[in-house]
Amino acid sequence: MSYESTLAYIHAVQWVGSRPGLARIRTLLAALGNPQKTLRFVHVAGTNGKGSTCAMLAACLQAAGYRVGLFTSPFLNRFNERIQVDGVPIPDEELEAVTDAVRPFADAMADPPTEFELICAIGMVYFARQRCDIVVLEVGLGGALDRSVVFDPPECAVITAVGYDHVRELGPTLAQIAAAKAGIIKPGSPVVYYGSEPEADAVVRSACAAAGAPLHPVPFDRLQVGESTLDAITFSFDGLDGVHLPLIGAYQPRNAAAAITALRLLRQRGWALPDAAIRTGLEHTAWPGRFEVLRRRPVFLLDGSHNPQGVRATAESLRRTFPGRKFTFLLSIMADKDSADMLSVLAPLAERFVTVAAHTPRALPAPELAARIRALGCPAEAAATIENGVALALRRADGGVVCALGTLYFSGDVRRAVDAVLPAPGGEKS
């Protein structure tokens, strides 16, 4: 198949939907020879911070000399970003070849796999063919509900910040959400846990005890955060001092602390991970779309915050990086999110809002979102397209700071629109 035909096949209607059960993924992987059995994993779940933590883990493992697979979702610019080896997205021709290999087995199944199950199988075949030493694996939704729980116990499991998101699928309480995330806990595998919500903490502790999985809460009392600029945020953690992290969100040092805790556990399990490699990996971590500076003159930020907990973290990052400033927000929110809570966090920081709709049926229509914002007493205008929204936000900001946020689903479109509307001067970050 061509690249376009490959993507059309992966996204075809027969795979659409989320159906319970693990039998399909087990059947498909078994038909493919169980490629996941040749791999070792770090398994990462949580509500917020999963992607950034995965990126840090992968960068540090690579800096230590390992061949590292990275499996994440969603993508920002191209589908291939979801499946990476040593920081390089799967090449088009490899994606085509691996999908061709998986297709006959998927097509032969009486109960066909879901899209995520198909992508998961493609990823495992690719990582096995690439002889990865270890794969950093981000769950797709929960933990217990995720198809990746069929894999053997990981070298380490990491559960990042737990909060209210995907409540329709996972449940309306923190305890139910935490129970879903705790589905990645396996007998004997150590668990690094971000913690901070007592209701969720109790569930994770209980799940670890039941599985005989050693629990390692991240010791945040050993974290000191220093200066923050548009280039890096400096922090020290548990003897690793003066790390310059290029992911500048105020929440990123805590994600880094979780990653360091996991890496040191891997070291105890025999992985060669000196602190020098951990420092190098952290200081070279790239993870687009998370409090990312797209332009400096004027400042244009892109952040993938998409739920109340994430938006609070972004608001804290804005206050820390630009004390006393107000912002023009370019905003898109999914219709199934708690927009009232998110807007209540952003309104005190806002000069004005420009609303757009991300290219997904789940997006709240831009005029409806603008009306909700105006009801709070804030200026808001709806734009017909994301490119129009970027141009309008820049005009209204008049040299001030623009922050685009509300979903990861429009990040690639925002990036392309900024390139079109505000070309980067020579040498400027884009």
C-alpha cells in the first residue's frame, strides 16, 4: 500500500469505536507471533503529564546508549509520530511495510480489532523488527481498559498525575479513575506514583499491595525549582543538581522528578543509567505542544492542556514565566470537557479570547464557546478557521503574548498557521 492508502486503512471505518475486552488484541498479537514478547517496557498511565514523562524517559534511556521505542498518542503533525525509535518517527515506507504484514491477520478476524488495537499491533511489530532494547509505552486511555495491559509485567510502571478526565469511560470519581489507571500495575513490577490526591492515592496503594508490586511515591520534597526562562527551567532533584530542562512549563520539573525516580529504579534492576546520561537526556528532551514557544517576537505559546487540571498547570506556568501579564488566548475545547471549570481558571489571566474549533467532531463550535466566555464578562470573538484565529489573535494582542491551548488536536494546525501568518525570522525557533 502507498502511505496514503496505509493511513486510510488504519483509520477505516471498520476499526472505529472503543469496544471492551482484551480478546481481540491477544488474538491479533498471537497471530503475529507475539512480537511484544521480545520486548521490555516502561508502562506509563495517568491523566496529565504522560506524554512529557514518556519523552523524558525515552531521551534518558537513549542517552545511556539503549535503542529505545516510544509509543504515544495523539500525534501533532503526522501519524508517524506515534511510533518512534531513538527519537525518529517510523518512516513512511516502514509504516507501509509493517501495516501490510499486519493487515491479513486483522482482516481475517471475525471480531475485528479497534483502531487503537491495530495501531498497537503495528507498533509492536515495528519495535521488534528494530530490535529495541526497551519501549516506553503510553497507555491510550485508562490502564485496566487499555489494550497494552495484555503485555508481560513491565520493567517499571509509572502513574502520573491523576485527575478528572474521560469520566464517561473511566467513571465520575477520582477513585474510579485511579482504579482504571492502576490497571497497568503487574505482580512484581515496581510502580512510580506521582500522587497528591488522597482518594486516588488510596486506590493505587491498595492495587500495589494486592499485586505485590513495590510502590515508590515520587519524593517531591527533594525537588527544588529555580529560574524559568523561554529557553529552559532549572531544577534540582535528589542529588541531580542544576538541570536545565527545555520543557519550560512550571509543571515539567515534577514530571522530570517522576522520570528520574523511574530511571533510578531501572538502574536497580540492572539497567546502566548513570546520572550523567539522565542529565543529558533531560537537557535534550523535545516534546512539542506542551507550553512550547513557537515565536518570540511577539511571543506565541502552544500548550496541549485539555482538562481543568492541565489548564491550572498552564495558568501557573503563565504566571511564573510572565508575572503580572495578561494574555490573548486562542482557545478550542472539546464538547465533552468541563469548559466552565477551564474558563474560570483562564478568565482572570485573559485580556481577550479568540475561539476556534479543532478539526474533530468532538470540538465545541467556536461561536458557542465564544458565547460561554462572553457570559463570564470576557471579550471573545469566534474565528471561522484556525488560520484565521491565529491571525486574529495576533492582531488583537498587538505585540502582547498569545497562548493557544485547549486541546492537542489542533496543535499541528496552529503550528502550520503560525508558520503561514508569522514566518520565523532567520535563526528564530519555529
